[in-house]
Amino acid sequence: MKGNLIRFLLPEAQYASTDFRVKKQLPFLALTSVVLLSVFILLEPVALLSSRGKVNLFELLLLILIGLAACALVALRKGKYSEASWMMSATLLGSSLATLFTMPYSGSPFDPYRPFAFSAVMAACTMLVSLKRIQIRLYGIAWISGWVLSFATIFRDRFEADISLTAAILLAGVLGVTVEIIVLDQVRKLSDNLLETALDETRKATAALNQINALLAETAAGMEIGAQIQRAADSLVKSVESVTTIQNYLGTSSESLLKESGNFAQTSSAVTTSIETMKKNLEEQSSAITQTSAAITQISTNLQNISGIATKRRVSLADIAKSNTAQRDLVQNLLASVELVQKSSEGIALFVHTVEDIASRTGLLSMNASIEAARAGSAGKGFSIIAQEIRALSEETRKNAGTIKQLLDNNETTVASTVQMTQEFAGYIEKSSQEMKDLVDSIDEILRGVTEMDIGTREVMNAVQEIVESGSQSSELVNTVVKNVGFQRQGFEIIARFSRELHERIISLQQAVDNIRGVSAEIAQAGAHNTTQVQKIQKHLEG
């Protein structure tokens, strides 16, 4: 019930926004106001009965005090706490003075002690209802003034009867109230100081709590950073695994290319020996040999945005791949010429048949080139031009077949051996070209720096010259092949060196990958440890 009464007199809307030092006095102010109002209301009928229905000064003063206490409660209800406090201080002072000047006395010298005792109680109540210490002091000053005035008026006869006793009572009252007011004022001061200290400690505790909350927020952020570190470490491990897969593939490709380079070196040496033998036989012959000359006029490639040594090596590989294609065409032309020489020894009819067979193969080659060009789309326009030129070469070969009249003798064994070696040589060129293409693709995949590759226009101009009766032209053709084989050998030596260098770099890459894997594991472990420590800190802070 007490709690409900306080909530009624002190509405939450006004009470919540009130200063803390005022809040601690408001319940005392409210309860004291209610108690005094109740006491005054109960005293009113008692006073009427004691006066036998006649209204006297005490009853009038009591009505005024009831009204003043009621106004204090109304002001308290409206949130006017300072006005209510001053009204109740005035009510307590008025009740003390009314008791002093209007209560009936028996004529005893000790009658003044009764209002003095009542005023002492009202002084204590004044401390409860006061929001400021000045109210307690004003109560003491006003009551002492009334106390002295009462001895000059209503207690004057007692001075005349016994001045010493009356003076002692007067002095005792003044000293008693003064001491009480001083004590109450100091108690109130001590209470305010304690309240101020408690308020400061509350502020400090609030600041510390805010710091703890900030620390908890930072701790939560630290947990998120630890989780991000773990996720980054997991992503790094996956990237390392991808690089390891590519590195293993490159290692296998480089070893295969290195092996094929060695095989090609041996084969090219054998082909060179066979061609030299055929050259000597051709020089001894008095008949002419059909000459087919093919020239490659331009090979242009543009590679951009590749850094470091891989860029230079890749350009070299691309050039060598293009050179392989040209050498393959040249070897095919040489093979056709050698077959023509072989068939010419069997007769003009067989030679014509051989020429038709060569034309058929050339047509098949052009058809294959056309198919590849169609597959390649816009990037295969160069192959389409090659196919057209080869097709033109086939037609021109058929036209010139009728002009072949001389036969070649005494070279069937050498020609057959040369054909076999040349075919093996062409096979190694084809296989090596494919290996180089795979290696280039692998380098493109690991670098990811090639954004654009423009294949320049490849123009192959094939001119078929008349087969003359000069063996020197065949000798020049053989010399050209020998030089190209030497160039091809040099190219594969470059490939071998690059393969060895690539193998060494792959070993270095493996070491780097192992280091990265170790570091990523340490990062993941550190992130997990960080997360665990942060969780422990947060748990302790929350506890």
C-alpha cells in the first residue's frame, strides 16, 4: 500500500526525469505530508469537542495548516517538488508556533517544555521534507524567535514570579533548538555528501561499465577478425592445392618435352646424314630434278601483358612452334620431291601416277586445313589461305606432270632411306609441336596474364617452278633442308634449355608452395587460438 501511495503522489513521468539527489527526499516528503495532513484532519474534530463547539484561534490555525498541507500534496502530484517542500516546511513551522502560542497551559513553571518538545519533533520532520538545508536553518531561526517572543507575552507572568527559573527555561529552549538545528543540518550535510559520493561512484561505475561494453564490442570484432583469418587461411590452402596441381602438370610436361627434345636431336642427326648421302647421289646424276620451292614470307605474333622470363620464353616457344609448322611443310615438300625422284626411275607412267597421288594427298591436306580453319573460326583465316594455296599447288602440279620427261637412276635405296628418315623427322616435329603447344597452354594457365593474343596474318606463297634438268637445283634444295634441320636442332636445344629452366623453377615453386602451406597452417592455428582467447575474455567479462 505504501508503494502504491508513493507511485500515486510521484507519477513516473515527472519522477524519472528528476535529479537523483531530489529523488531520495521525495518519498519522505510525500509520506510526511500524508501523515501530517491525516493528523491535522483528526485533530480538527477533537479541537471542536474540547472547545464545546466554539471556534477559537487554534482551530482556525489548524484549518489553515490542513489547507497548506493539502496544497503541498497537490503540488507534489503535479511535479512541483520545490514548492511542495517549502509548503510543508511552512506547515511544520506553523504547527509548532500554533502549539506554542494557542495551546492551553496549567500555570506550571514547566509548561513551556511541552511546546518545546513538540517543536523538536517538528524540526526533525522539517529535515525530512526539506530539499535544501536553508529550510532547516530558517525553521530554527523562526522558532527561536517565536520562543523568545512567547516569554515576553504569554509567559511574562512567570518571569515576574520566578525570573531565574524562567530565564533558565528560556535559555534551555534556545540552546536545545539551536543544538538540534545544528545537528540536523550537519546530518543533512553528511547525507548530501554521502549521496554525492555515491553519485560519483555511480558515474565511475557507469563509465567502467561503458568501457567494459566497448571492450566486449572490440572483443566481438576480434572474434570476427579471427574467423576471417581462418577463412582466409582455408582459401589460401585451396589456392595452394590448385597451384600444386598445375605445378605437377607442368613438371610432367617439361620432363616429356625434355625427353622428346633428346629424341629429336638423335633423329635430326640421322636425317642430316641421309640427306647428305642423297645430295652426293644427286650431284652424280646428269638428269634434272623437279624443283618445288616454298617460301614463308611473314610470321608475326603479338603477345601482350606477360611479365618476367616466362614472357620471353613463351615468345620463343611460340616462334619455334610457328617455325615447326613451316619446317613441317618444307619437309613434306622435300618428301614429295624425293618420291618424285624415286618414281621417275620406274618410268614416266609411274611418275605421272605418283604426281597424281601427290596431288591427291595435297588436296587431302588442303581439305584438312580447311576443316581446321572452319573449327578455328576467325582465328583460322590464315589456315584457310594456306588451304587455298595448297589447292592451287595441287592443280599446278597436275598441269606440270606432263612436262616431266627424265628419269632418275641409282638412288632407289638412298631415296627410300631418306623417305623413312624424313617421315620420322616429320613425326617428331609434329609430336614436338604438340608438346610445345601443351606447354604454352600450361604457361598461359598459371600466368593468367595473357589477355589477348592476336595471330598475325600468315601468308604462304608457294611457287612451283619448272622441273629442270639441273642437279644443282636439287642440291640447293637439299642444302636448304640441311640448314633448316640445323635451325630446327637449335630451336630444340632452346626448348631443352627452357625445359630444364622450367623444371628448376617448378622445384622452386614447389618449395614456395610448401612454405605457403606451412604459413597458412600457422595462420589458421593463430586465428583459432585468437578466437579461443577472445571467447575466454568475453566469457570472463560477462561473468
